[in-house]
Amino acid sequence: MTTSVKTKLVDAFSAKDASASLEATKIPRRDLLADDVEIEILFSGVCHSDLHQVRNDWKGTTYPIVPGHEIVGKVSAVGSEVKNFKVGDIAAVGTMVDSCGTCQNCLDGIESYCLAPATQTYNGHDKHLNCPTYGGYSDSIVVREKFVLSIPEGLDLAGAAPLLCAGITTYSPLKHWKVGKGQKVGVVGLGGLGHLGVKFARALGAHVVLFTTSPSKIEDAKKLGAHEVVLSKNADEMQKHTSTFDFILDCVSADHDLDAYLNLLKRDGTHCIVGAPANPQPVSVFSLITGRRNLAGSGTGGMQETQEMLEFCAQNKIVSEVEMIEMSQVNDSYERLLKQDVKYRFVIDMKKSKK
Amino acid sequence: MTTSVKTKLVDAFSAKDASASLEATKIPRRDLLADDVEIEILFSGVCHSDLHQVRNDWKGTTYPIVPGHEIVGKVSAVGSEVKNFKVGDIAAVGTMVDSCGTCQNCLDGIESYCLAPATQTYNGHDKHLNCPTYGGYSDSIVVREKFVLSIPEGLDLAGAAPLLCAGITTYSPLKHWKVGKGQKVGVVGLGGLGHLGVKFARALGAHVVLFTTSPSKIEDAKKLGAHEVVLSKNADEMQKHTSTFDFILDCVSADHDLDAYLNLLKRDGTHCIVGAPANPQPVSVFSLITGRRNLAGSGTGGMQETQEMLEFCAQNKIVSEVEMIEMSQVNDSYERLLKQDVKYRFVIDMKKSKK
């Protein structure tokens, strides 16, 4: 730890290794720098990537780890040069808390693709304290103003938390590939990402088709906005949609047959993956060549686009479907995540968790 | 065979099964319909896909097969309604001889992606004669005017033949993805496709980097127009180019590591495959997500774009590097193709072959 920045200790929940449960701990938060905002955390979403990183599924986890990058809270202090936030404002933090600011992607305002790379909200490297960054499963967080978002009035705060990762991860590619009216758009998988993908694609005016392996999700998918639901295990049903989709948003994090979806795209269509299967997935080159089709991936969005997404949500009354939990339930919630037993995102009520 | 269309028999070379050599035979060509052009074939390029289809590598070959879809010749007769060709004109035929004309891709002028699909020049279905279509390893061919191309003055006719498949297959994606000045563009593999990819990318104004596994190709690649050559087996050399390419044209038909190339793309860059590995290729989703990168495939172009490509070649003095052969050498040329022992395209001199 460098000596130039003073810190205070705050309550948090961390895992000490890949097989450990999350337990109460204390972590350092820096005293405010001039452009820093301190946020007292109200709600913290539970993202599937929290589980992946706590358990070191993607390798590269530094322990102890304090997960959480879907953070909504109340501003409790601001640095001397902060302009857009004041104490008492409702604010939010997503998947990153800093970036280099000088690479082409930062200059283009898409800090999420910073080549440095961007400093992740947790399990990143805190350049001020020379330790890992610690996320939202904690009482408070200190973040540069540039990486703090405003929550527009009218959004349910608990339902808004998952927008900070699951929301922007699905909104950003739909906007980048210009999804809109007159288009046929697929969403693969009805989980934390997919259910928001359906809501966004519908609000953007597309004809929305939800692909799922679970007949039990058909009714829910339609309630959430899907015009059609296709059971992806039914080859005949899939076949009927050959060469008809403009865009498919793939929210599945398990191994699955990409060619089955690529063949559903029109000429020049894009199948964009936002789920993150850990294993390489086989792709037949012919699925791509036969329609000049694209297989793409997309991460989260830049700060400007994330703010735009929050405004879009307020205008279109979109929030995540959530199941509220307290910190004492978080280890159990991870087990339920593995069984896809959540509709559709766990959100931790941090205040209740303190009782 | 239907009785409504009369035919005449012409000399050709066919394989009777997947293990057979090509041998002299007779095939039917229809008497001219009103919009037909008859072409006396002068030169026929030898495409790697001829070999694949003769040997049924892609399955679905109907025997006997007469390969050849890089055809340059002289118009020997025209139907009563043909407007743009007259006897004696130099004309060409590429990979297709018909399409449905009514699907969206045909309406968009990109007949190569016809959903019917397009009628391939050989090993397609000839709707007039109700038999397989027969390609350019023959004395003459009869094709609808719409699918006949003009060869601009000044192009070497033998060197122009490979433009009809290898040329348009590399030109079309470079144009579709708007390759031009100020861009860094990779070409993977220096064979029949790759050497034309290098020439086109250079002529379009890009900074061109050729990737090869063969140190012996470095000098040739530079002569053909590459600004840099990277040995793709050298991980350190590859690493230096991380996140710097706008576009990579992948001309390799063998299994190869796609992630190694995807990681060289800038944000929003595209790796476009025009080679056609027979096996599915594994792709790490993280290679795509980390830079919103695209993996695409591209086939040949539409008729209008193919004609535009030929004009571009005339303006920029681009033809294929060729090794001339006669029909008696074609079986041997297939064996040499498998060893990549050609610089850079075999072209059959059909007139000499008749002697």
C-alpha cells in the first residue's frame, strides 16, 4: 500500500480462496481525492461473473475478493472538484472504476474497451492503494466522478442495480448493431442478461424471438415482451427460422451449438455473444460464409452509453426483475445461480444486511 | 433430361467418382435460349474448390463432375434477346450461372447469396436439362447473359481467369468492410486467394501485413505488395500486433488458430474467413468480447460487383500470378495443390489442350 493516500476501513464481504464462502471482513477505502465521490451502498446486484470470479473459473482472481459491480447507493461525500454530484444524490457504479483515458477506445468514449485495460470495479488493480479493487458487497465505495452514474428519477433502485452490468451488457450491442423497428431479433437464454435483452429489444421496436431450452420459460418470456418463443432443442422449430434473423443476442454462458443460431441469420446478420462460455466453442466456417454472417462478442458499454441506457430505462419503465436477498443468503444464492433458480437477478439489500 | 430443350455434345473432362482422375468425355450443352450466350472457352482456372468437390471433401458432389468456375473465353453465339454481347467478344463466367431472381439477396443484386440458392457453375442443378451443371474444363459453355461478365481491354486473359473466383472472393469482403487508406489490414496465407488479397488490399490503399507459416514466402509477399510479413508460428511476433488491425482476410483452408488472429484486431475489427476449413474451428468467446470483435465469412460477390472488380483490375493492372498447364497435367496439378506447390494459380490453356 502506498503511503500517500489515507484510507478508512469499511465493512464488506469477501472470499479468501476459490472454495471459500463469502464472510464479513473489513476493507480499505481511500480518503476522497479531489474528483472522488463516496457512495453509501444501498443495493448490490449479484452477477454470474461474481460467482465465476469468486470461484476462479476464469483464472486470474486475486484473493481476498469482494465482488459486486451492480451498485446503487446514496452519495455520502464528494471531493473538492466534483461537479455533477452532491451529498444525498442517488448514484450508481457499474463494472469499471477507472481507465487510462488516453488510448483510442477511451478517446472514443468507450472506456469499457480501454486497452490498458479499464480498472474493474473488483478484482482489478487499485493504482492508488496498490491492492485489488473491492466491489459492491460492502458498506461504501469511493470512485472517480467520471465513473459514477446518475440514476434518473422514477426507477426502482433495487431493480436498477442489475442495469449497471446486465443492463448495459445487453443494451450496448442492441444499439451498436442498430436493432429497431422492422427487424427480427433473437435473444438466446432467459436469465439475468436475457430477460433484459428481451425488454430492450421489445422497447427498441423489434420483433423479438426468445430461444430457450426450458418449456417452463415460455409464459414468462411472453410476459416480459417476447413475440415468439422457440424451444432450441427442437430442430424442426429452429429450421423454420433459417436465414430470417437480423440479429441474435446470445446470453448463454454454457457450451451451446453456435452453428444452429448462425444458420438462422439473414445475409449480413450478426450473432453477438454476451454470455461467456469458459470453453472455446466450435464454429463451422460454412455457417458464416453462406450468408456473409458475423459472429461477434460484446462487453459492457462506455460511461456515456451507460448513462444513456439508464435514461432509456426511465423513459421505457425498464428495470430488472429481482429477488431481494440479504448478505446472509449470498452463498446460497450462488448455489441457486448454478441451477438457474432465480427470476431473474438476485439483489442484495445492503442496509437490511447490516441489521 | 427434359425434351423441350435441345442439346449438343461438347468435349469436356470429368471425374466419375471421388477417387477417379479427370478424363475426356462428352457433355450436353443446351441450344441457345433467347437470353443465352455461348462461350468458346480459352482459359479455365484451377480452384482449390475444384479439388474439394471432385474428391467429395464437402460431400454432396454429383458424379460425373466437370469442374471449373474461372472461365474466360470468346463469345461464339448469342440468343435473340442478348443485348450486351456479340460474337467475338471476350467474356467470362464465374462461380454461378443462375439464381432465383426473386429472393431479397437477388433483389439486392447479390445473387451469390441467393436463398434458392444460386445455381453453381458446376455441381449445381441445371434446371433446363435436369442434370448437374458442368463447368469450365470443357470446350464451351452456355450461360444466361445476366451471368456473363465482360473482360475489360488490357487484362491478360489467362491471368484474368482466376479473378472470376479467387479475385471476387477476396475483393468482395475488402470492399464490403470498406478497406482503404489509413487502415492496417492483414491477409492470412499466400496462395491463390491470399496473393490476390494482398494485391487488392494494397491497391485499395491499406497498410498490408501478410501472415504466413513459410519463411520462403516472405520475399514473394513483399514483391506482391505486402508492407510487412509476419511468421504466424512466432508468438512473440504475433503479440506485437495485438489490437492493431482494422481487418484481416483469412485465406487459409486448413485448420488454424483463429483466436491468435482475433486478438490482433482493434475494437470493432473483423476477421473474415474466405478459405474454407472443412472442420469446425474452436473460437474463444473472450477473444470476441474483449474488443467487440467480429468473426465473419464471405463467399463470392454478386454479378455487378464482379464486373466492378474486373474494371478495378484493369485500372490497377491486377491479374493473378499463374502457372499455365494443359488438361493432361490437371490430375498432377491437383496433387501439387495439396502441397501448396503453385505460384499462385494453375490455369488450363483449353486451346492447347485440344491439340
